[in-house]
Amino acid sequence: EPLRVLDVVLSGFFDSVGLYRRATPAQERTAQGWLAFLGLDSLADKNFLLLSYGEKRMVLLARALVKSPELLLLDEPCQGLDPHNSRRLIESVDAIASTIPHTANRFSKLRYSFIFAPGQWTVSGLFHF
């Protein structure tokens, strides 16, 4: 059975790989809303495994957002993306950030890389897209 895009996004509610529980109608509306916000609503019934790499990354962003996290950490979100999909992902995160009151910086303005080590972190410098 194909792994539908909508099911991948819905699995974010349950922190599972795959959808093993039935989603509520409200959860389905939320998942469809995030797909629409990211311009992916036409992919909802498509097989996730057949999407392009960039489309998969955008679907996984929707999956991460369905539970409205207070903090969203994106580890190398543009790694492996072509320039078009990198820009698309950055613009999407910027659009999300612009809806949050008191957001000082948008994703595209954040150009620092961080090194995390047990018990400490340091800014390693400026990077460019």
C-alpha cells in the first residue's frame, strides 16, 4: 500500500514512522492546512516515496509543524536541496516566522552555524546560501 503524503504529515501527531492510529477530523484539517500553507495540497494523496527529494523535505516540514511546536530546530534543512528548493524551504520558514508575534529574525537572516558539544555550544561563524 502506498505511503500517502497526508499520512506522513498525520504521523507527526503520533511521533511515529508511519500512521498506525486513526487521526481525528481536526488533526486531518490541521495536516491539510499545513500542506496548503506550504503549497503541497495537490500532493496529499500522492505516494510519498515517489516525490522528489525537495518535495519530501517540504512534506517533512509540514509533519514537524502539525503539533505547533514551541521550538523548531532544523538541522541542515537545505542540505542536499537544489537552489530552487532551498529558497522554497527558506521562504516557507520565513512565512511561518512572520506570523509569530515578536519574531526578531527570520530564517533567511540567520546565517550562523553552531557547534554543539556535551554541555556547551559555540558559534562557529557566518555561512552563506
